[in-house]
Amino acid sequence: MKLSCEVNVHHLTRVEGHGNIQISIKNGVVKKAQWEVVETPRFFEAMLVGKHWENAPYICGRICGICSIGHTLASIRAVENAFGITPTTQTANLRLLLKHMETLQSHILHLYFLAAPDFLGAGSVLPLATTHPEVVQRALRLKLLANDACDIIGGRRLHPTRTVVGGFTMLPEKGELEKIRQRLLASVPDLLASAELFKTFAIPDFSRETEFVSLKGDTSYPFIGGGLVSTDGVVKKEDQYRAMTNEYCTQGFTSKLSKLSRRSFAVGALARLNNNFPLLHPTAREISEFLGLVPVNHNPYMGNVAQLVECVQVVLDSMRLIDTLLGSPWQEPRQQVQAKKGEGVGAVEVPRGILYHYYKFDTDGKVIKADCVIPTSQNHANILHDIEALAGQYAKTGKQDREIELLAEMLVRAYDPCISCSVH
Amino acid sequence: MSEQLSYLGVPLARPKVGFFELSSCEGCQLQLLNNEATLLDFLNLVEIVNFREGMSERADTYDIAFVEGSVTRKDEITRLTEIRRNAKILVALGSCACFGGVNQLKNRFRDLEWVKKEVYGDFPIETMEVHPLADFVQVDLSIFGCPIKKEEVERIVTDLVVGKTVRHPEYPVCMECKANENICLFELGEPCLGPVTRAGCDAWCPSNRRGCWGCRGPAETANLTELEKIMHTYGFDSETILDRLECFGGFASFADTLRPKNIAELSSLPAQTKLIPSGCKKVPARRKKP
Ligand code: SF4
Ligand code: SF4
Ligand code: SF4
């Protein structure tokens, strides 16, 4: 039986940013199992020093092309918390709706374009356009809906133009929101078909006990601000994020890494769902159960399923939000901002997990210190330990190199890593 | 997917296209996937042979290489040179590639060691001053914007495929803004770089009541002295102008002339972080083009 294996993946494909996987197994013993992050750092935290507060969300949104809305909102929240600004209900609802549409856009992109080809035996989504046209059309429909909604609310699907400290530069037309609501309702069959499709995928049988960190919802499934929680029982306030992230640097990673109660922890859709399952919409919960996902689930490959469940969650909740917004006349879009000395934290659940922005301002509202802790950087150590455990599990099974390579690639992709963002 | 393209009755081969990224947010590449309505038509026009973000297969030769991001580490110079060697046409995709983008904001600090320490403490990390692609290789075509406008890219790619000359507007964003019948933001108390920025985005930001920050770089007719006057007339200080002009790197030389006026205002910064005043900034030597 084949008991040795060499896997060497340079610049893993179908993920955002640059990372390498190396596995070496000799005579059934794992000699090396490595996840390496080689992305170039861009130094956003240094760039901001000396800049006036209004630059922070504008520049920091550019940390990530996929979750630019999430970064912008976390940054705005940090500035507003530092200045003691509470968003109006209208602003809070519009922001959450915008956030939901980014979550939908990002999850669909990941599930259909990045993850699904592995399960359907393709190298990319391109051949699927011929072999599974209805699948690709469905993905494009869902993504288009989410992107159109982001354009209408945030002004632009990528690097939003209307989102500012204090609210929005302008509001969407009510008729446009009404149309989005109709399209959301019409998208439900597409989501159910997605669940049926993912039900047919063979999720690899692998699990490793993991600590999961996320926001903790009080009355609703959490996305913007609130308390922090881990499945190992750690509970912290939003502004104590450093005690939750404990960042450190190590060889082989140009990104920082995090740990909490154990050597590593995980954030993301699976972590959110593990910590907030009862707060899901009943339909989303039902679909989760249908797909075999009930908390606490320790199989990282189930991250894909958790994302799908969240697609259902955000679509249903978006309809509720639109009903609320349409139910009352528009108020002022934007409140006055008075800068002051102080510091603030903004914690936001972006598609890949919990994101923190922190700024400290001088009396003129200029940044003295900035800190951004990215979901994928919190996941890196966990990905590394998962790869070790995966290699260990398959070391003596005689699997071909390519099979183990694919399992490792799919494992990393299941975290939907945003590597350039994690290095920033 | 195999329909034969033709231009004026002449059959055209689908060009092999590769997408590559240096230091970037990958947003410009994402913009291409973001055009759901025409994505499949677009894919029909070209043969994508290299797109790490989207597919597993990779090839080493391509007709058109789209390169996103700026150069911020030595190994990126090597990668870029290699991409240049394998490509017939090299396109700089987005403001990071064209001007350095937001990444080049770190160049405004005098001390690169301070920049590293501010983020990584004593952990050793490699970086260098940020450069646009054209500092190292010949760039055949630039697509401006942070992010790029997807309709514009598709138009440009179509023009490339059918062999038309690609032209950028020479006039400023204000022209498009007026065509959209927007109320001028200056009247609403907002600063805007529309008068000096190259058009082509259809006044994306002003149409959403957000001032232009100049992501597409200067228009041919840009009069920056005039802009400074307008800004001061409406009560905006030099720092507000500078924040916008220096954000994406397109106005680097003019931003340098504004910077010294602001250094005095930044007394809260420790000495070594002091921003580089114009004249002291070492202008990077242009590398020899291959
Ligand atoms: S130009 Fe802007 S959108 Fe494009 S890669 Fe650079 S930061 Fe991202
Ligand atoms: S809002 Fe900006 S782009 Fe529009 S007219 Fe005024 S200055 Fe020009
Ligand atoms: S309006 Fe200005 S900042 Fe906005 S996209 Fe156009 S050029 Fe860029």
C-alpha cells in the first residue's frame, strides 16, 4: 500500500490571495504539514497614522475587494464609537440590509465559483457553464440580485460610495427597495435548489475539536456590533477585542495569527452558526438540519453548508428589514459628526468571520493608532492545525498524492480565506 | 461557448487572457466576475488561461496579461518581469497597478523601518517603497479606477480583441457629472476632485453624493492651481485637498508640493514618522525597461 505522499501547492487557486500548502508523509508518518501565507503586506494601520478620521473608512474599505462593505462598516462603527455617535434606527437598518447583501454576494461567489467546482469535479466554474448551465445561471441570478441591492443601498457593489460616518450620503428610492424585496422573495426557490444541490455533495468526513469565536446575538442572529463569545465559554465586550484575538507573529506567515483558550480558534459562518443557532430564522434552521448541520459541529468542511444556511438567513431577514424601511417615511440620511479625542472599536461579522477595527484619535480627530484584526488572520492557525490533523488521518490510508492534495485544498477553501485581507 | 467571433466579416481568434495580482485588494479582478449579466458573453470573447482567483488550471503563455496591484516587495518585480515576458500585451488593471493606489500612502513616511514596526513590532518583515507597474516594465494599456468600472473594462477588452485603438476620455469627471444633472457637491458643502480627475467612470461618486477622490488620476486638462483656489473659496483647507490628491497616487507630484504646508499641523506625530516634505522625497529611479 502507498504510505508516502508529497503535496506541494504553490499559490493555491480559487482563494483570495496567496498561500501555499505542503504535506510530506513518509511510511505512514507525517513529516510535515504546513499552511504558509506569503502575501505581501500593505501596512494599512501605518497608512492611517496622522490622517483625519474621514479617511479611515474610505481607505480601510480598500483592505478587501470582496468584503469592502464589511470593512467600511466596521471602520465607521469604530469611528462612531470613538466619537459617541449612535446611528439612527433607519441608518442601522439600512446598514444591516447592505451588510446582508454583501454576505449573500460573497457566500454565493464562494459556494458556486470557488467551492462547488471541487465537488463537481471541475477545475473552475467555466466548464460548469456547459455541463451544469442551470447551476451557473442560478449562481449568477443570486449574485446579481445581491450586487444590485448593494448598488442601490451603498451606491456601489464594491468600495461603497454612500456609506459615511453618521449615516448615508443619500438614500435609495423606495420603489427600488420594493423591487429588491420582490426579487428576494423570488430567489427563495433558487436557495432551496442550492440546498438540494449541496445535499448531493460528499462532504469529507473529518472533524477536529475546535474553539469557535463570533459575536453573540441577544435577540437576533448577530452581524453588526455586540458581545463576543467562544464555544469554550469565553465572553468579552466588543471593546475588549484584544483579549479575544491575542495576535502574534510567527515564521511562515506574513499575516498575524490569533489564539484564545487553545492553540488556535475558528471564526466564520460555522462559528456564527455554532454560537447562535437558536437565533436563526426557523426556515434557515430547518435547512441547516436538512443539510446535517446542528451545533456544535467541528467539521471545517461544513463551513460551506453554514454559508448556505446564512444565505437563507440573510434573504429572509432582508425582506423583514425592507418592510420596516418601507413602513415609515424617510428621515434625514446623515447626522452631524463632532470629532473628539478618544478610542473606539467596531466589531462586524463579515462573510469570513468576525472583523475588528480600532482607532485612537487626538483632539483634532486625527488617527494616532489604528488596528485591524481580520477574520482570515484569526483562522490561519486553525487551518494549519486542521491540515496537520488531516494529514495524520490520511497518512496510513494509502490515498494517492492527488487525493490528499485535493482534500487539503478543499479544506482551506472551506474556510473561504481572504488572504490578502488577512495580511493587509 | 464556441461561437466564432468576427469583426467586419474577418474571423478572429479568441485571445488567451491571463489575470495576475501583485499587492492589491483583488477588487478589480472581482469587478469582472461582478458583471453577471454579461459575464458569459465576456467569457465567450476571450479564452481565460490563467485566473488564480477563479480557476485551477494555469498556462504560461497568453496574449493579454491583466495585472492588478502595485509592486511592494522585491519578489513581485521578478514575477512582473516574467509576466511581461510571457505576454504580448500587458494591461495595468486598476489604480494600484497604474499609480500605486492606496498602497502608496505608506510612501509618505520618511522612515520605512517605522512603518514596519508600527504594524509588526520587532517581527522581521520584508517590504519596499510602493511602485506602479510602469516603474519596472512596459505597460501597453492602463485601465484606471479604484475600483475599475466593469463596463469600461469590457469595452476596452472588446476594442482590444477587434483591434480598435483604446482611448480614454481627456476631459474631467465634472463633464460627466453635469451630463447626469447632479447638483454640484461644492454647493452642498462637500469637497470634490471632479474638476481635475480623468472622466470615464460616469461621475460614479458625485452621482451618489460623494465627492470625487481622484481615483482615476489627472485629466489631460487638469488645472491644479485652479482646484486649490476653488477648494479654498469654499472653505476647505490644504489638508482636505491633500487627503484626496494623495489617496491613490495619480496626483503624486502635485500632492508632494502640498505636503510641507501640513507638516507643521501634525505636531502630534513622533518625529520619525514625520511625513516626507517635497524636495526631500527621494524620487525612485526609473528602472530600465526591457
Ligand atoms: S485599484 Fe482599488 S479596487 Fe483595484 S485592486 Fe487596487 S485597491 Fe483594489
Ligand atoms: S460635484 Fe464634483 S464632479 Fe460634479 S460638478 Fe461638482 S465638482 Fe464637478
Ligand atoms: S468619481 Fe472620482 S473617485 Fe469616484 S470613481 Fe470616478 S474618478 Fe474615482
